[in-house]
Amino acid sequence: MRGGSPPTSPAQAAGADLHVGRRLREARVQRGLSLAELAAGLGVSTPQARKYEAGRNAIPATRLPALAATLGVDLGFFFEGLHTEQRAGPYRPMLPTRPRMLLDLVRASDALPEAGLAALLAAARAFAGPGGAAE
């Protein structure tokens, strides 16, 4: 074994594929792309893009630059948190559980006057309750 890192085990590789797939989905949803739009941008079928997101198929390294460009992220985005995420417990996405609704809300908020946006924020904080959102 030359270099620095030990070889990657099959379990570690599967965990990395799952992590990269989750990050892919998060970026796609944040940008409001459908799975079909992402697949078309990559030149793969929609079922294949779904397998990438689920971590069932590894994303070939040669596709990662195109994927990053399509999503407007840098290449390192897919690997952020890979070695620091906790191994125990259920997966908690970085996005809210209803990302489409949140995206619609953000888009709609662009049309609000400043006072309306402040009122919406105050209402959201009130609904969230203590510890729900920082000032």
C-alpha cells in the first residue's frame, strides 16, 4: 500500500455512493429541477438518474463535472460531510422535508414588499415555536 489512505472497503464505497446520491438530490431539488430534467442534462435515462440519487448505482467520476455544472455547484459539494456525518441514526436531509413547498414559498416571496416579507417571517417563527428559528 503506497500513498496515504487505506483501501476503501465495499461498505465504505456503498456509503460514499449513498452520500453523493443524497447530495445530488438535495442540489437538484434546491434548484427546482425535475428528475427528468437532470437526467436529460446528464444524457442518462430518468431511471438511471433515480438510481444515482438513491445510491444504488455509483456515479462515474467522468460524469461528476457535468453534474456539478448542471446543478451550479462545485465538484467538492458532493463530498461535503462525507467523513464527518454520523454513522448512527436515520438520515436527516439538509433540506426540509417538503422542499417543493419551500421552493414555491421562496419564489413567491420575491414578489412581496419588504413589510410583507417581514410579516411572513414573523408568522413562520411564531408557528415554529421556541427554538424553531434563530433571529
